[in-house]
Amino acid sequence: MTLPRVAVGLFAALSLVAAFSGPARAQTSELQSFHEATAEAFGPYRTARSYLRTENLDAAAFELEGMVEAWAALEARFGSNPPDAFAEDPSYPTVLERIGEDAAAALAAIDSGDPETARELLKPLHAAMSDLRRRNGIYLLADCLREFSAAMDVLWVYRHAMPDLGQIDSQVEIVSRAAIVEYEASRCEAMASPELRQDPEFRRLFDIFYEGMPPLRRGVLEQSPARIINVLRELRSAQYLIFFRFG
């Protein structure tokens, strides 16, 4: 029995959709798996850096072992078989190799009692991965939080180098830099998944930035270095926690 012409056309159209949507879903899934593997490795990376800040070397080494192991698994799976998004980037294998080697070298530095070298080795790795994504048109919450942290770095300089608050230019500069930090916080929050935005810790940490900006601006208007510094300390602590928990 022959199919009606309309049915034949519909069957052909559905077959065409399936032919294109199948590989696309597979490619998307492969890229998502890569992002998940990266996140699995960078979780202990951030925790290790946090422990290094507090000189807890044993805990830092334990976390870094987890990163080294997770990154080795990522390289084994994706090193010579990159997701399509990275397939044309000649720096891809170099970046993956560098991250693995520097993480292992940082672990060796901790084991030899040299935390400063470990800190220097680990610090650029987050940026290396973020830059790789950006070059290939990928921008994740982790990348936004990196820029958020950089904005906070610029504002934090007033903690130790407070300008003359009697000068209008100084007031405008502080308020402008604070506004950039607030904007970056809201931008990153908007990128988070609905589930993450409902996380109590996530909510609490971001609210610190929204609630801290009015007191900081009052400190500028009142020309009160003490008020500004108190707010900056709270913002800095929250920013560190956001990076180490969610970056």
C-alpha cells in the first residue's frame, strides 16, 4: 500500500529534522559534559586556594589532589577529542596540559613546604580556562564571577590607600567603582540558574553587596574612611566566598 503524498512529505520532513537534531544534541551534550568535568576539577581548585590563603597546607594538598585527579580524567576524555566548540582552537591542548601540569607542580610545592610557589602556580589557572572559553564564544557563570572579582579588586585598593575624601574627584571615583561592582554582582546573579539563585548561601552573599552599597556611599558623602573600610571588608569577604563556592 502506498502512502498518501502528504504523509510521504511529512515523513521526509521528520526524517530531515531527526537527521539534524540528533548530532546537534550529541554535540551539545558533549560540550555540557566538558563543562561539567571542568567544574568538577575547579571545585577543589578553588577550595585549595582558599586553604592556602589560611595556610592550612594539609587541607589544601588534599583538595589539590582531587583537582589533579579530576583534571587527569578530563584530559583522558577530552584532550585529543575536544568538543566541537574548541576543535579549531590550536591553543586548546596546550591550555589543558598547562593546567594539569601547574596543578601537579603546585601540589608538589605544598608537599615540599612552599605554599607561596603553590599560590603563584594556581592563581592563573582560572583565567586560562576562562580565556579559552571566551576565545571560542563561550561565557559561563564562572567567567562572569571572575570579572566580578576583578571589579572588587579595583574597589579594594581603598582599603589601604584611601584618597582625600574632601576632593570631589575622589568621591566620584569611589562611588563609580562601587557602582561597577554592584552591576557585576547583579549581572552574575542573573546568569545563575533559578535553583542556584534560590540557594540560601548564594542569596545571602549577593545580598551583602546590594545592602552594602548605600552605607558605602554614605561613607563617601560623610567623608568617613572608617565607614568605607568597614563596608569594604564585608564586601571583600563576601566576594571571596562567592568565588570559592560558586566560581
